[in-house]
Amino acid sequence: MHKKKIVIIGGGPAGMMAAICSAALDQEVILIEKNERLGKKLLISGHGRCNVTNSEEGPAFLKHYFKKGNFLRDAFKRFSNKDLIDYLHSHGVGLKTEDNGRVLPVSNKASSIVEALQADLKKNKATVLLNAAVKRVRVRNGRVYDVELDKGQYVTADAVIVATGGMTYPRTGSDGKFFKTLKNVGHTVVPLRPALVPLEIEAWPGMVLSGVSLADCIVSTTDSDGSKHTSRGAIIFTHWGMSGPAILSISRFVAETVQGKGSASISLDLIPGETEEAVRAWLLAQKDEHPQSLVKNILSRKVPKSVGEFMLTALSIEHEKKCSEISKKDINKLGQALKRNEWRVKRCRPNNEAMVTQGGVSLKEIDPKTMGSRLIKGLFFAGEMIDIDGDSGGYNIQLAFSTGYLAGGSAIHVEARHEK
Ligand SMILES: Cc1cc2nc3c(=O)[nH]c(=O)nc-3n(C[C@H](O)[C@H](O)[C@H](O)COP(=O)(O)OP(=O)(O)OC[C@H]3O[C@@H](n4cnc5c(N)ncnc54)[C@H](O)[C@@H]3O)c2cc1C
């Protein structure tokens, strides 16, 4: 078979995997990256440790992409989390599984993964162009023709795979600018919003709590359609609001509401294992069991001392109040504060603090069996730039690898351009 020329734009996990896959199938592959090196975002992922995937099995995995998981069925069939783990093992990257199924390199270094991918690109003879930004993709007669680089050169292609990432952490190179180019060739881009992002709280009075964390909370919010969403895990208070896994996970729903100019609020359940009634009964029992103890000391059995004191202040309950002096009204207020602690969200933190982007190239215009454009022949998409975002826990990097693998494998089947 005549070799096809496949150009891949973007050297993140999606682009690198697409390039490896096409090159391993003996095609002429050019991977174009605007940075001076590959995988800049991958290198900072998971605090530099790279939570590369999750060990969750079967259909449950797809639920971590919210309502859009079904779109990924074919991509995951071709390259699942297990395939990624096997691939990395066979390329010298030892992996371990931590809490909540998070899979990370044994070295605790994202660089182990980037190095393995670079070595595989080299082994498969993919050409890598660094410091080269693609300005646009050119289309003729309904099919891709070439790409134009910022320095004015043109690179012809039988197929182009766009893996330019989302718009968050723009200093890593994925700044969202390429979406405009895709709109210019007729693709629809679903509005971009941050996800996995900390939340600023309206008139936040909790600066004193900055740095304090709670290991296990349930955070809930109701979106503009009236659907309720919850997430569970740790939260961390900051000087402007809240962060931590449970806040990051719920943030995509909050972002949708606040960017739609609605007003979003979140509710914190600080003692997930107990009902509000049980918490109130426990507080009531303290009156008899520990009448001389201060309420603030009793509260510290359930939440960090600083959080308990913050609540007493917010509820105008004296800090020196003894359990024997606590009223039924105070008990009800404390029960509510511990189980239904409501906060209005001012806004999401800026894009340079968001881990992923929601929105992107409309799934209606992508064939999930190939990752090919339904509008333009020879054009493919992979990674965070499609309109799917995943939960925290390794799901976004897995999405990038799986869609990259599928796009790389599909692109080799395009009809070759005749003019060479
Ligand atoms: C701080 C942080 C921590 C994260 N931690 C995790 C984690 O532990 N686990 C997880 O699953 N996810 C994590 N993510 C998300 C994950 O890193 C991304 O979802 C993933 O990197 C997306 O891969 P991608 O290949 O689609 O895009 P990217 O990794 O963003 O790569 C896109 C590449 O395209 C290049 N590019 C863009 N435009 C052009 C152009 N015009 N020409 C040439 N090149 C271009 C960019 O420079 C970039 O290198 C984290 C994200 C951040 C910001």
C-alpha cells in the first residue's frame, strides 16, 4: 500500500498516541507541536506525578464522562485503560494504583510517561516538528489538503489529526486558539468553559480557614435544568473560596450555571455518614453527657476545630457556650450547618487554574467509530478538544490516549490525495 502522509497537530498525549499509532502502521507521520518540547501539560499533570488513567472497569468507566460517555465506546474498545496500562508496562513504565483507582507511574514522575512516548515516536520513525505552530488547516473540494505553519510554510497531508487540547492552563500551549480555525472550516464549537476548577464564593467570610481541609464531604449543586449533582471527597478552603477533589468534580455543573449568567450555589455535607436528624440527636445528647464541655470542643469531634469555631461565629453562637447552655434552636442551626452548608458561588477561578475544558468540537460532527470529521474528509480529532470532559481520577488523560489511538488508526484508511 502506498504510504499516506498523516499530519498531527499538537504533541500532548492525544497527538503523541495518534502519531505512534499511524507511524506503527508504517505511514509517513509528521507531528507538529508549537512548544519547544512535547507533552508540556502531561508533565505537570497530577502535580507532576501524572494520574494517567483509572483502574475502574467496564461500563462504569464511561460514567465518568457524564452524559457523553457513550460517544467513547468505540475508542475505549480499541484502546481501553487496560490497554494503556499494558502499553506503558511494555514500554518500561512501571505503574501503581492508589486511592480511588488512580493509576500513576511508580517513579511518581510524569516525565517517565513522556519519555516512553518520545522513545516510541522515534522507534516508529515519526517526524516531530517542534517550535512550529499550525495557523490553519486548508480544505479543498471537501477534504483536507494541507496545513499552514506560522512561519509561512505549508505541509501537505492525506489526513490531518487535530489534537490541540482545550483552553485551560494556556501556558502549556493549549490555549484554545485553534478552535477558531476549526470554525472557519465549518465546524461547530460547543461553548468552552472551565471544568475541574476551584470555586470562588460570594462575599467569602472564610479567609480564616484558608489551608484547612476536610477529608470527606459531599458537595451538591442544582444546575439550570433543575438536575441535582453531587460529588464526594476532600475539600480545601482557600482565601477566596474552596478547592479540593470534591469541589473540582462538581465545578463543571457550577461553571455551566454561572457562565449561563445564572446564580449557582453549592451545599456542603460535612458529615456524610450521618443524617441531619442523627447529628441533631448527637448534639442534644451532649447536653446530658458533657454538660460542662464547651460546644466548640464537642464540635471538634466531627470537624476540624477551626471549622467548628467558624460555624459558631457564622451562627452567632458564643464560643464559650457550654453544652448545657445550648438551645434547641442552636442545635437545629448547627445540624443544618454541618449537613446543608449553603454557599453562593461568585465565579469559577480563571482558566489558568482549571484542569480541563468542557465544550469543544461538536460530537454531532465527529464519527465515534473513527474520530473522523463528518464534514471534511481526511480530518480527524482527538483529545480534550472534542466536546467531552472527564472526571478527575485519570479519566481525561485516558480519553486523550484512547481517542488519539482511534484517530491514528483510522486516519491511515483515508483515500490518498492524488496530487503529490
Ligand atoms: C494542572 C493539570 C493537572 C492535570 N492532571 C491530570 C491528571 O492527573 N489526570 C488526568 O487524567 N488529567 C489531568 N489533567 C488534564 C490532562 O492533562 C489533559 O486533559 C490532557 O493533557 C489533554 O491531552 P491532549 O493531548 O488532548 O491536549 P494537551 O495535553 O493540551 O496537548 C495539546 C498540545 O497541542 C499543542 N498545540 C495547540 N495548538 C497548537 C497549534 N496551533 N500548533 C501546534 N501545536 C499546538 C499544545 O502546545 C499542546 O502541547 C490535568 C490538567 C492540568 C492543567
